[in-house]
Amino acid sequence: MTNIKNQKRPHNNCMSDEIVSECIDLYMEGLNCRAIQNHLLHHRNITISHATIFYWIQKYAEILPKFTDTQKPRTGTVWQIDEIYMRFEDVVKNPDPKKNIMPWGFWVIVCIDKKTKYVVHAMLAFDRSTSSMDKFMRTISSKANAPEVIETDSYIAYTSSIRKYFPDTKHKPRNIKLKATTTCIERFNKILINRTKTMQGLKNFDTCEKNISLFIIWYNYLRPYMTIMDGMPRNMYKTPAQAADIDLDLSERWLSLFKLSERQSRSLLSE
């Protein structure tokens, strides 16, 4: 029997793209960096620092959105917008404004297409003021064709921003008495809250933004949505991106996204 302890283990800098892809996939599925470190040690006999895993996550969270942001989803006629407050007051004991450290948390403003469940955009903000809403509406207006209806809660800042950037779209404030599971935006918020419980490095705005961006990519492109079937067999569910007619070969999951992003970068450099 082979002695596992005597086997040569790869160096951190020599990890294959497959290992990096597996680490990011495990992270998005709910494992923290130390749990991923233990998984690779016990199941693959690979020693990797949890800091290295976190570095990979931050690196590709910066690279991959440059590719996915170029994709144009074909969304439905109804969008839902909501904001969710993420608290991290236990993480930051001595906030430093100069280092952009958040003492309590931040707002995540999300727009999701009701038909395809595709997240059109998610933006981090320190508040949910009119200026933050204007910035958010300006961004989503360029992401996809304007819907016929935008559903929100009754928060007043939505009204003026929607009227400004979506003049031909009907604004429909949602009844705040609806149960949390009755709309796709509330289901998404619940998934996001559960996922961020194990995310690391969320006391800095930049790392928060990168983690959320990577989460959105996982949700849109790699996480099959059970209610999106569209004539497919029950064992073959669509991702929101597939439902929004974004045709990409992602058979290798994150590794496929790495390759597509790299290909796009080379194409831009050659122009």
C-alpha cells in the first residue's frame, strides 16, 4: 500500500487550473477557505494554504466579471428590484474610515428578471439613498432591454430613479405583506444571506464587492434553477443564463469560464 505521507505534494504556485476551479466551486457551494484546504488535503493529498485559496478567489472575482459583463441576456417583461442589508458588526471592532472599513455592514441592491431568474445586476452601497439608486438604475439600463414592469417594495427612492432611467416602464410597488418566499427576489436574498455566512474578508468594501460579483456569476451561469425547465427532462435544469439565451459551453464549469475569459482578453489585445 502506498504511503500517502511520503507522496510528493505540489507546490502552491504549481496548481493546475482544475484545482483552482474546484476550490472556487467549493467556495461558492458553501465551504470556507480552511474547509477547502482540509478537503484538498484529505481527498487529493494536496497541501494549499487557505490564504492562497482566498487569493485565487479574489483574483478571479476581478477577472471573470470583465467577461460576463459583456454578455447580453434576453430577459422577460418583469424585473424585480430589492435591497438587502448585510450586517458584519462582529467582524469589525475598530472601524477605520481611511481604510474604507465598514463598522456595521452594507447594502446590496439587486435586480432580477422574474421569468429567467437572471440577476441583471447587484451593486454594493453604503446606503440606499437617491444617488445610490440613480447609480444602480443607470447601470441596469445598459445591461439589457428595458422591461415593461419593474416591481419593488414601497421604498420612496425607487420612484424617482425608475422614472428617470425607465420612463416607459411601469413601476409597480410590491405589497410588503407578501411572504418572503413568494417572489424570486426574496428567494435570491435568502440564498445570498446563507452564502455570505461563510465568506471571508467581508470587512473591506473591495473584497466584499469581489465576493458578491463572483457569487452572481455562480448564480447566473453555474447554478441550475429547478423552476426553469422549459420542456427539458426533469433531470436537466437550466441555469438563469441559459434561460436568458446566453449560449456558452460551460461543461467544465469555472474552468470553462477561465478559458472563455482568457480568450476574450487575447482577442482584445490583438485588436
